[in-house]
Amino acid sequence: MEESLYESPLPPSEVQEKAGSYDRWFRDRVQRSLDDPHPGIPPRRSDRGNGRAH
């Protein structure tokens, strides 16, 4: 077996369970965002604060 740079203190089954739980949560958040009827942030407004010239 290949040695990992990070060894989890959790048993593999619990790591898989937590990863699956996070994946479901993340996919739910993405779907909510896609389904949100509100308009997105206009490009000019979203450029503020990121160091780009206006």
C-alpha cells in the first residue's frame, strides 16, 4: 500500500462517512445556488475589492 502524507486519526469507514456527508451538503448548496431566482452579482460589483482596476 502507498504511504499517505496525511494519516487520519479516524477509521476509514468514518472518513468515508464524513466525506459522503460533506459531499451531500456541498451538492445541496450548489443546487440551491443554481435554483435561486435572484439575479447574480453584476460583473462590475463583483470586481470590487479584488485588486483589479476599475
